[in-house]
Amino acid sequence: MLRVSSRQVNRRFLATKSGHRSYVIIESYLRSRLKPRMLKNFPIIAIVVIVVGAVVGGVFGHRSDAAAEQGGVTNEMITKQLREADKVIIDNYAGKIALEDLTEGSIQGMLWTLDPHSSFFNRRELKKLDEEQSSQFYGIGVSIFQHRDGVYVQSVVPGTPAEKAGLRYGDKFMTVEGKDATEWTASEVSKNVRGERGTPVKLTVERVGVKDPVAFEIIRGGVPLPSIRNYFMLPNGTGYIALTGGFQQTTADELTEAINDLKKQGMKNLILDLRNNPGGILEQAVEVASKFIPGGQTIVSVKTGRLGQKRDLPAIGGDVETMPLVVMINGGSASASEIVAGAIQDYDRGVIVGSDSFGKGLVQRIFRLPYGTGLTLTTARYYTPFGRSLQRDYSSGSIYDYYTHLADAEDSEGHAVPKPEGVPVKTANGRILYGGRGIEPDVRVDPIADPQKKAKVNEEAFFFVRQLVAGKIPGFETYKNDKQSFVNVVRPGDFAVSDKLFDAFVKFSLADKESHLSTAAMDEVAAYARSRIREELATANYSSEAGFQVLMENDPQVAKAIESMPEASKLVDTAGLFGQR
């Protein structure tokens, strides 16, 4: 590993929701940025940030008038005050001090006074960032999921140490390196399982049908981290590509491969799913948009520095896809995802379907600091080709409010919180779009929030199929399967749920005291339960990608995207990007 001095700077622009993260807005953001023990005490962390602000604003503020008379606060004054504060804490605090945590909290507090996306990285986090951008990390190679009583293996990645060691769908993590993992979150399991390449990790799992925990010692190796998790054909010649894994170094190449493969299967129209894609490398976002927008057209404008110097990044040219296009977004689509969706929308190249995007238009650069740490600092802002700012307002100063915002949020009295007025921008076709509000879809289809009964069905479907593929459901022993086949695509007749199998599921669920499901509740969600059973069967027998396909086939937003394809076809002819057709 190369040693980088504090003066060396990685000039790659980051286009991610939080400058580096790829998770759901608030819970996952906090879990990824804050240590578990800190997460449980979020108010304490808020106090730490306020205290740091008090050191900068209060302690310095005590001398601000005098300093102002002498020309303002200097770097030397700031350095001296921080050193004095550090000495006071070390000499007088009535408890144990974790110096690394103290330093990390101080730097992060200062950065958060600037904006919500400038962030400090400790050694472990910076290493993880580098791994994510390289489309690979070092671990054992499993997809995990947190269920009601622990963390389970959802799927095994083919060709990885986990597959070679024999981990299976449904294995429950009991210990990792001798530490009890039964009450860990999925992020805690992931953090402890990852490590240096070639190093061993010891763990035990609970396996259905095996009395004692099964022990493994697995040598960590490379695990692929692709941007495109799956792609497949839908009805009427429509291809579907899930570009949900961020924008990494291989994203554009992955997209080209997926498009070419779907064309061989008869694709005439394309749905590009950017939902919950938190962003990534700016150059990759430009390359992705260039697949659909002719060379020379501006994809995104970047205004850098305090003076706002503008730099337009054009489409790179080459082969351009002219097929009808629908792009799907939601509140988890951020930054690089918004760059792609914004360019498609500005040029009327396709229809945007879903719900409002996150609204992240700040650009971070990675600055590497001594001792393997680093920080991302906002150095520029993004604008769509026609000048819309992607950045949502963060002037309230509340990190919590910023990351928990909802497009349909209500105030304390239950009234809808109005959107920012925004700056109107006219497209080539005369449509009025607004800046400062993220990307708003052309066709709004808010996701249907799972009611409590459906959430319970999700859990029961997993636990039922876990027993089913272990051969433990009486009368269905033929469903026993010890290993996934790693098939990614599900055919229409695969894993059909018969009435007999569904009755067995109902019986299993009603007997499970943890399910809290009644016969009436099961009748109400029967169709949904059948699809969830099929999804779990596809995952357990084929792969997580196959299970994802089943989920998408029953997704109301995907259905609306298919319905929007005729409008997308009209836009290809009227947008004027490809001349006369």
C-alpha cells in the first residue's frame, strides 16, 4: 500500500450523497458514519458537535472583538485555542479519554459547520472508501440481512471464500472472532468480517438441522462490488437494468455489457433504475449519461471555488443508444444519480419515474491526511445542463433534519411543509423545471409503504423458506437444497407457489408465536405472501439477483415505468437530439 503525505491530494471528484456513502438516508447514514455505541447516543454526539462549535464560536468568540480590531482570527490563534482546549480536556476530564475519538469528533464537528457532506475518515473508513471506488473489497463474500433475531446469510457470492468454505443461505451469525454476534446489526457483522486480504476470520453460524453451531475459519479475499446488481427482460421488449450499487470505476463498462446482452435478448426499450443509488465517481456519471446523449452536449456543469468558476463536462461521444428510455429515481438517488437523471430530463431524452431524489449537488474531493486518515471537502457545486442546482437547502443547520427529510414532510401541526420555491429553468422543449429541489420525476409514483402485516410476512417468508430448503417442512422434503446455483434470471414458471405449499406457509406462520399474524391477516395479504415466498425460493436456490428480479416484477413503480414507455418513445422523436427519425 502506498504511503501518501498530507500534501498529496486525490483529485477525483466524489458525487455521492454523503461524499462517500451508499445507504438509506438517515439510519444507514448514521450507522455508517457513527460507531454503534455512538449511534445509540445520538443526542450525545449532537452535544459533541455543539461543543466543538462552542470551542470555535464560543472560545474564539470571547476574543472576537479584539481579534476583529487586529484584523480577525488567524490560523495561529485557532491552532493555539485547539491545543489549549485539548490540554484542558486531557488534564481535567473525570473519565477515560479515547484520544482518537476525540480528534475524530473535533474534526467532523468543524466540517459539519461548513455543510452536511464534508466528512472526516478514520483509517478504517478511508480504506473502505478506497475499496468501494475500486469496485472490490476484501472479506468473505456474502450478502447478509438483519432479521428480527439476528443477522443471516441471504446469499453467497460465487467464487468467493464464503462459497468455497460452504456458507449457505439461512445461516445465522453466532460469533465472529470469538465475540458474540447474536445481537449485532448487519453493519457490525460486516465491519468485523471485513479485513486485510489473506487474513483469516473465525466465525460460527447456526444452521437448520444441525444441533451445534458450525465453525468456519475463512481466509479473506477479494469480493466484487459491482454497480449493476442485475439486469433482465420484462414484457414488450423492455429491458431492465438495476444500476443501484453506486458509480464506481467499472460502472460505464458494466452498463455497456448489460445493454449489449439485453439487445441480444430483443430489447427495444430500456428502464434504467437509479433508485437508492447514492452516487460515486463524477467521471463515471458523465460516461453513463453519454450512453444516451450525443457527444458534445453538456452533461453537467461544475462551479468550483469561492468565485464560482464554471466548467462544463460534455458527453464523451461514441455510440449512443437511441431507444426509448425511462429512468427511475427515489429519495435514495443522490448526486451522480441525479447528474444522470438531470441530464436525461433537461434534454427530454427520457421519462423520469418515481419520487423526488435526495437533492445533493455539492462536490467533494478526497484529501489524504497523515496516519492513514483523510477527509472529503466540498470544493464545487453541480448544475444540470440547463443550469438547475441539484442541491437541496441545508441552511437550518440540522444534520438530522437534512438526512431525514421527506418530500411530503409535515410540520408539528400536521401541515405539509412547502418545497423551496426553486429557480425556474426552461428546457429546449419549453418545459419549466426547478433548481434547488433535487430531481423531481415527470411521473410521480411514490412507493407503497409496507404496512405492518406485510413486514411480518417478509419475516415469515424468510424463516419458512429457511426451513423449507433445509428439508424440514413435512411433505415438502423435495425442496431441500444445500447450495445456490448462482443463476441470475428467473423464468416465468420457476418457483411457482402451489396452493399446497401456501397452505403449509400459513400453517407455519400461525404456529410461529413471533409472527403475530392471524388467519384474517394472512387472507388479506395472500397475493403478497405468495410473491414473497417465490422471491425467497429464487434467492435460496438461485441467487440474490434472481430474488431481486421476482421483487421487481411485482413493483408498482416498475409497472408505471413500463406504462410510461410510449411517452418515452415520443420524446426520442421530439427532443431533437438525434435529428430526423
